[in-house]
Amino acid sequence: MKEHIVRGFRFETYKAPELSVFDRLLEIFTDLLTHTSGDFDEAIDWLRMLDEEYQLTTPEYTIDDFIEDLKKKGYIREEVDPNGRNGIRLSAKMEQNIRKQALNQIFGNLGKSGNGNHKTNKSGTGEDTTGEFRNYNFGDSVEKISITESLKNAQINNGIGDFHLTENDLIVEDSIHQSQMSTVLMIDISHSMILYGEDRITPAKKVAMALAELITTRYPKDTLDIIVFGNDAWPVKIQDLPYLQVGPYHTNTVAGLQLAMDILRRKRNTNKQIFMITDGKPSCIRQADGTYYMNSYGLDEYVVQKCYNMASQARRLHIPITTFMIAQDPYLQRFVSEFTEANQGKAFYTGLNGLGHMIFEDYETNRKKRIR
């Protein structure tokens, strides 16, 4: 009797590979570094406390072993400060790891794209096709010519008996025009971002780091500038994001918008936009003589009007402003509504949990706008 061999597939439940103790600790420690604004010692103290409560380590692998591995793998380095004291600093590798983890946490389903370009609704030269066809135009790539559609067109135009193919018969697959985007992300670092015991700066930092990682890896042709605003506004580098801290500041929204527009004026890209993450009302203006006008009580009409003027100015420059308001106060929502109307931009009233997803939804949407 012949033995019958049955060929086929056997499906089993997928089991994700278990993380090593180091990888598990690294994930937690990276999050703690964001909360502690890059303070290594404080983050390690928190990690030791969590270890005591949740037994994160084993007798064979302790927190001290973890610190040694961080050094060996290049995540941290020992340095001597100006006073001659030894200290530990985060390396560029760790700073990038913080940004990557922020991206995965906030928008984990995004992968790296080969080209990093933005799709618009306008047809033109690009890498992706629309699924539609159009007549050949001089300058179109030969690779885009659809042989099947062109031959069909030639038969219709010239008949089968005396078949010949002319330029007028050629059909190409339409493609999506690829554009570039210049974005300025404004982060409010006024005192209210940690007021009443609520940490609002950490989610804002995570969004900034995730957006930076998204753009530099998936859309390298785009530009991202990040500025912070309190009593004044100033730019910060991507590598400095983990170390951002709230200060004893009022909220000078006008200064932030002025700096953002100055940055975008120098960009050559057609598409420009401003994202503004804030939780409080504008309460500060720097006047021509260098002094500050401040009012923390209610919405000051003088300050508010300056903000509306800036929104209108950005609109004239074709720069939409998307405001992410991390507060639910009705009077603040009214201000944001009128500010958005003056700019013809967008506004989201969001809690801390949804902030990251919403800002990335909007970034993905804005990239697909038609270029005018």
C-alpha cells in the first residue's frame, strides 16, 4: 500500500517574542525620562521604586546591571561637570530612542515610507498612481505609458486593418503630485501646563517628539521647526525636546505666532502650517518699549485682539493654524473659536489622552491638500 503524503499549511496562534529584562526596563525607563525632563538620576530613582512594587528585575539582573548595559550599549555616558563631579548624560542614541518610543505610543501603525513625500489631490509627476488614465503629454515618463490602454486607443482611432500607433494614441497612468510641507509646532510652556497637579507638558512633549520622528524618518523632504512660548518665544532643537520644562511664565501667544510666521516666511515650500498646543488663555504681550503687559484674570481684550490680528495675518500669508486646546473651559473655547474663524484654520478641544492621535490625524490630512 502506498503512503499518501498530504501537503498543506498548519496555522498556529502567533506568540510575540518575549522581551528581555533589559528591553522591558528600557521601555519603562524611556517613558520616565520624558516625565523627568531627561533627569537620569530622578528617572532611575523612579525605576527603583517601580521595581520594588512590581518586581521588574530578577536576582540575576538588577537595576545596576541595567545601568551598566545602558553604558555598554551607548544609551548614556559618564561626564565630569565644571565642578569636577561625575554625572551621567543621555546620548544621542537615547534621545532618538525617546522620540521613537513616543511615535510608537502615539501613532504606532505608521511605518517608514521610502520616499517621504506628501500626496495631494492634484495630478502630476509622482511615484503613486491614482488608478485613472489620461492622454500622454510631452515630458511624461515612458514608464508611465499604459501599453494595453494605448493599443486599445490605437485600434479605436486607426482601425485594426491598417494598425499603427501614434503619439496621440498614447495613454498614461495618472499619478499623484508629491508636495513638501513646512510645519511649525508651538508648545505652551507657561506655568498652567503643570497647574492644579495635572501634567500637561509631558503629553505635549511626546507629541512633539513623535512628530519630529515621523517627519525625519517618513517625510524627510518636509521641514519641522519647534518653538516654545511663555513670556517670550524661542526655537528649540529636536534633540532638546526630552528636556523641556514648564517655567514660571505667562502665555505670550502673540510672540509664538510672530516667531512661527517669521520662520515660515523663509521656507520655499508651498504648503505651510502651524500647530499650536496650549491649555491656557493668552495673558501676556511684549510691548514696543520692551516691557510686558500681563493680565492673568479672564480674557483681556487688548491681548485677545492682538491674537486675532495675528490669526488674520497668518491667513493672508496662507498659513493655516491648527489649535489643540487642552482645556474645557467654555470661555477659552469661545476664544479659540473666534481665533480659528479669524484664521480660517482648525481647532480641536482635546483631553490629554487623545492629543497625539488627533494631531497626527490632522498632519496626515493637511498633507493631502490641493496646491493652489
